[in-house]
Amino acid sequence: MQLFPCPFCGPRSEAEFHFGGDAGNVRPDEDEVSADRWSSYLYMRHNQKGMSPSIWMHMTCGELFQLDRDTLTHSVAGSKALTEGGHR
Amino acid sequence: MHDEERKWSRLPGGELRLATPGLAIRSIIGLSQSMISGDLALATMKFGVDARGVGTGGLAFGGRYSVRLARDRMLIVTGDRVLPEQGWRDGGYALTEMSAALAVFEIRGTSANEVIKRGTDLPVDGGSPSAALVFAGVNAILYRFEDALRLHVDRGHAAFLWQWLGVAAEFDAGESDGGKGRQAGRNALAGPAE
Ligand SMILES: [Zn+2]
């Protein structure tokens, strides 16, 4: 069991969180997107080795945030809220 | 007329029959609960409750208090009457009546923390700003109330959690009480104390 830091609630059990994908995988403008770009957005994952930013939701409070975690060691470097300014 | 009521377990009432020393668990009926979403500073000023609200380690007391659920969400608990003005309010918050949506259990006694430890790995006095958590596998709200602990759970999970509490309160059965705690667990599974 690992603790994840919710930017609002603080350290909580990983079981309270839901994975939301790679951070920075921004939805392309549907009017101008190519088939390659669209399929990349939908299906291609970076699968980075090492420190990777990802999006998570803390299900008990609904906070959506970015978690920076090492995919090799699972160690967490930090998290930041995706609210305006990323502050508490 | 078609009646679905028998498909629902009755809301646990009264006190759990427990043999475990230093532990009492009861169901609290009749509290009014209103959820506030949005501008908490404005709403808490209007209703005269603490603007932060208690988290998991927080201490609530009295007949009207606030419990923090999220950055922009809070539960106001009042002893009897429902807060007025349900719905969207000018100024940026919504008030939602939740009294029938959440069952409330109170855990009291020197062994109360032992029960809590079985439901969550969050420290009882951990001081998380939010009181919302996963407890015994279901969404719940946990905080200290005066000399006890209060646990709110979705109404649909009330019967499950009541059973769970009866079983979780069995600790040390066989060693200190000759197995009576185990019997208390079976009593809990058989149904709530009347
Ligand atoms: Zn949270």
C-alpha cells in the first residue's frame, strides 16, 4: 500500500485514487485534427521510464491533480492541484 | 401496489450489542445534514459555522457544526431543524438537503480507535483537512465529535457498515472475554439491536 498526496487532503491510501492518464495529453481541436494526431491522443501512451507526470482524481473529495511519480521506483516527487493557480 | 420497500434493509437503530470492553456503538437518528457546494466562506458566515470545517482529526461539538468534504464542499450538521433555502443561492453556493442520504453512527469508548484502525489506514488523529475517506471499503465521513467518533455513510451502505462494525468490534475475543466478543459479532450479523 502506498500513500499518495492529495493537494487538498494530504497523504491518503492509493486505493482512494483513480488514474486519469498522462499529464499533458491535451485534447486536439476536433475541426483541424489529423487522423494520426487523433489516434495518438486516444491510444498512444508515453509509457515513460522514470519520473512521469500523470493526472489523478482523489475520489473521496473529487480533487483533480497532477502527480509526479517515478515509474521505476514508484516514489512520488509531489502533486499539484489543477485548480486555478494550483493553490490550496 | 408494487412495493420495493422490503428490498431495503431497515436503517440500523439503537445500540450495537457488544461484549468488547470500553466500546459502545450506536446509530444516531434525526440529525439534519445539509451539503454546501461552492463559496464556503459566504455560506459558513451565513449559517454561523466554522469556515474550515472539521477534517478527519478535527473535533466537532455542539448542536450545529461544519464538516469539510472537499476544497469546495462541506456538510453542515444541525441537531434538529433543516437549514432553510435549499437549492442554488445568489452569491455562489448551493445547499442540498442530505439528511436521508447519510446514516450516522457514533463510536465511543477507550477502544474506539481500535475499530477505526480496522476500517482505514488513515491515522485517527491524522489531521487531514477533509473528513471524507474510504472506510471499510465504502465512502464515508469520519471525525471526532465531543468525546466520541462520528461516522457518516451512504444510506444504502448503512446495513453493511452496521454489520461490519459489529464484526470489527470483536477484537481480543477469546483472550480477554472468553469469546463473548465473537458472539457479539454474530449478534450484529443477525440484525440490529432493537
Ligand atoms: Zn482529496
